[in-house]
Amino acid sequence: MAPGLLGRLAGALLRRPVTLWYDPRYRLPLSGVEGQVGMEPRRADFAAWWLTSSGAVPPGRVRAPSRIPLEELARVHTPRLLESLGRPEGLAGIFGADPGELSTDDLLDTIRLACGGTLEAAREALRTGQPGLNLLGGFHHAAPDAAGGFCPVNDVAVAVAALRAEGFGRRVLVLDLDAHPPDGLAACLRQDPKVFVGSLSGSDWGPLEGVDETVLPEGCGDDTYLGALEALLRRAPYPALAFVIAGGDVLAGDKLGKLGLSLRGARRRDLIVARWLDGVPQVWLPGGGYSRESWRVLAGAGMALALRTLRAIPRGYDPLSTRFSGISAQLSHAELGDTGELTGEDIEEALGLRPARQRLLLGFYTASGLELAMHRYGVFQHLARLGYRDFRVSFDMGGAGERLRLSGTSDGQQHVLVEAVLEKRRCLGRRCSTSTG
Ligand SMILES: [Zn+2]
């Protein structure tokens, strides 16, 4: 269900200015880890698509971050830690990934883009007084000399250190509302007397020096959590700059978080904080999130900031199919299918100079048309970040139907990356699919 015209109009009239920091490369180039820990690999994409298509954030307020320079990371992190991130085994341990499947440069690019986004969002918030939402970041487990828990470096601490070096000396509040304790933040920021770190967690990892930490009971639910949040805000100093880690792992059903909030409870959390921080330069970050719903928490944080609303994102809204339908509508028949024109290969086949091949999939799609479609959908771009090149679509008859294969090369070897068996069906009624795979 796409946001309607009335919704977009109301959004335009009521919204507050929020800057969104986002890059499609925020999707981690890790194929194996996503499924194991329940991460939604496209969390940032989904939140960006929803927030811009619903009118909560106009496309003109979406900013592309730059990779943070290494010298900014070096203000917080030791040479030993930074050097370890250049090795596949170093990064693999942080993400629980197989070093063999890791594309180190691409993964580091993602992390450095996110850190760049957090720092640029903070600078812009200080300049304009308006909030920023960076769709990747809140790497709160990274300490100066130790990384872990999906956090290679600590973007918030790096941003604070950079701002301090640029002369910003006023009070900073870090509200860590991820479901896990901010051990890395505590280690990075304990030297700075003008930083207050307040945290609500669902796991007890022992005392954290310099952190106002409340550990809540497992499965505590919305009301207990929100009561503790109100109490934390009563203790917190009013800051000149705030970072909010609006963790998506507070939801019930999260694979790693134990708190048990509802989606509505997470939105109420964000509304309370957004109202409390009204007028304060602030940067919001997603932190963790290990369920398919975590993108709704992130998009919800944007709605709380921009619209101050409890309105839920419709249950039936499927960001991927909405996005792909839009791209599909822009692909013409001539681009995808057989135009009836003879190619040199057709003539060679007709003359028996080359073996006959299946020319069309489902009687319509050409291989080059399918390659173009996969490029437009962003499939090739993502596979390239996973280390594959030279993509090729081919098809043949495959038992139950027609078989489509997408192959690519990696380290000089060819791999089948996608294989789908499809058949064309004529359906009656509204729910009609033309193919199965
Ligand atoms: Zn967490």
C-alpha cells in the first residue's frame, strides 16, 4: 500500500525539517550473517524509501555521507585496532562472519560511510539546529582498542572527538536506547567530563563507569520501559548536542534483545525523546535490530522526528515490492523482451553455423532484457559488493518449468548465483501470478 496523496499533503503541511543521511551502501555486504542473526539487510533502504515516499522527509533533505577520514577514527581508536580492520579475520570476528566470504574493502566502506554520516549529521545539526537521522550507526560496543558486536569503530565517540577538536566545548548527551549496554561508549567517552551517557538496557553486563544505566527486567514491555525512560530524562542534563541511539532491538521477538516492546511502544519512546529534545541539535541513529520489523522502528523514529505522530506504518506495506513495482513500471517491453528483430546470432543459428539455443524466457524475455532489469533493480550492484563480476543471465528448459540462471565470476571462477525455475500460468480472479520460482 503506497502512501496516498492526502497523507503526503498532510505530511508536507505538518512536518518538521529532518535531514536524512543515507547511502545504498549502508546495506552490509555480508550474505551469510544477515539470516543468522535475524538482521533485515535492507533496514536503511526500507526506512529511506518509506520516509521519502510517505512525504515525512522530502527527497531534497536526503544527504549522501562521505567516508570518514582515517585520521578522524584515529582520534579515538588505537593503531592496533584500525590496522586489524584491514584484515579479513579482524573484521570477520566482529560480524561473526566467515573471513573467506568477506569483502574487506566494501565492508569498511560501509562502516566509514556510516561514521561519516554521524559526524556530518552532528556538524549540520549544530549549524542549523535541526535534527538529523543517520540510517546506519550507533556502533556503541566499539572501545578504543577493542571492537565487537557488529561495531568495528565507535561513530558517536569519533564524532564527539572530531567536534571537540574543532572547538565545540559544550555539553553532549548520549541517550543509548539500544537494548544492550553501551560498553564501548563508556570506554571511549569516560575522559570527557562534559558528556553524559544515559542508557536503558535489557541485559546486565555489570557496572559501566560513567554511564547512567538502568537495566530492565526481561520482556518488560512498553509501560515499564517508558516509565524508566521518563525517569532517565528527569536525571539527564539539558545538552547543547544530543545523540540518540534509537535501537531497533527493543522489540518483542528480537533475536538478541530481551526487552519486549511493541512497535507502538518504540514509537512512544521516540516521541517522548523527540519532544524532550525539541530545539536541541541532535543526531539519531539506529543501533541494533535483529528482527524483520526493525526497519519499522527506524522509519518510525523518522516519523516521530518529522511528524510527531503515533500513526503506524501500514501492516500491508511491503517496501521491496513497492520499490520494485515502481522500477518495473519504468522498464519498457522493448527493453525486456523480443522485438522481433533478427540478430547476427539468429542468422547463424538459422544457417546451422551455431547450435540452436532457447532465445526467450517464458516466450518473451531476452537474456539481455533480464540483465538490464537486474541492473535497474540493483541486483548486480549488490552482488558486485559481495565480490562477483561479469554477470550473465542464461536460461533453458529445467524439468518442471523454464530455468533461469544468473552467474558471475569471483577469483577467476564462475559461480551460479541465482537459479530459479519458472512457469507461466494463466490465472482467474484478482490474485494472479504469472510465474513461480
Ligand atoms: Zn543492541
